[in-house]
Amino acid sequence: MTYSFSENQHQILDAVLQHVPFEGWSEAAFRAGLRDLNLDLTAGQRAYPRGGIGLAVAFHRRGDAVMAKKFNALDVSNLRLRDKITTAVRTRLEAAENKEAVRRATTLFSLPMNSIEGAQLIWDTCDRIWRMVGDTSNDINWYSKRAILVGVYSSTLLYWLGDDSPDHSETWRFLDRRIDNVMQFEAVKARVKKAPLMSSVLAGPNWLMSRIKAPRKKVFDDLPGHWSKDEASR
């Protein structure tokens, strides 16, 4: 799912960002940004009805858009899949305009009342990355790929926030190690599937998982997935 921003929303977000390192994604930062633009609160609320948290969401969504634009401008046709994903994750982190603003957003979305929305944002980022690299899975793999990437992305993000190495070189090495772990897991999973004994043991679970499909676009675009009744009845 993609999101569009008006010029007014961009201007307000840019103004508020100057205050986020000191005030967090708060009402105070929101009002300070509006004052910088000589806008009243009513005008700001028309652009961001939810105030600070709405701005934090917009900040994350805009980072996703910047990532997609930069990644799509790259020639990745000759890269391995793992290298495409590594490049996409790195591009997403580099798209962050302000590390302290990211840190403040991470704190905000770790609060219990905001955690579900925060998890959804990370999931959407990882879904976008998989779509950018050409993923067309429409079964249980749709979920497993994104779930695994959520773990990789989240751990790399936290490492990046604390990384003060030149050009975040330590973060990129950390990311490479996490991708290596994922590839090792996939290799083991493939060997298990090929084992004759495990094939019979997993026949039932595999049949059940084959009934699970990726979300239906346009029909249930806001839901996590669907169960195909027609296929389940065959």
C-alpha cells in the first residue's frame, strides 16, 4: 500500500522535525513547527488530525517512499536475491532524515498503546521491500518471508541507532550477518523438506499451510491474510 502527501503535509512535517530531537513526537513539537510556519493549530490539525503520532507515522511512511524511489533507481538486475534485500534494507535506513527522530519514533511506538501501529509500520516496510525485489509468493511463504525480514530489519534498526562507526560500517556488517543467518535457516529447511521421513511426517501440516493464502488485494487490503474456503473443501 502506498501513501501520498500533500505539499502542506510535507512542509509541516519538515518544520516539526526540527523540534522532535528536543520534544519528541509530541504536541509541543507539533505546535512549535506550526509556529515556525505561521500556521494556527486548526490548519495543522487539518493536515495531521492525530497530532504527534500522526506525524511520526507520516515520517515513517515518507522514509518508505524515499527508499522505494532510491532503490528503483538502482540497477539491481544482476544481484542475488539476498543482495537485493540487503541493499533495500540499507537504502531504507539511509533514507532516514534524522537519526534522533527515528530514535524518538521507536520509543513512541514501543509504548503499549502504540505498539500495534508500530508493528504494522515495520511489517509494511518489509512487505514493500519484498515487493520491490520481485516477490510473487501467494501462500504461507508470503507471511514467513515478511516475518523473517521483520526480525532482520528490526534488529538492524536498533543496531544502527547505537552505531557511531564511520558511515555506519558496523551496521552493514551486522546486516550481512543477519542475512547469512536467514540463508542458513532456509538451507536447513530445504534439506528437511527433501528428507523422505520428514516428508511423510510433514504431509498434514504442509497440506494445511497450503490452504493459507496471501492477502487479497483491493478486496481485503487491510487484513493480514485470508483462508480459501473453495480450496479447503477440495
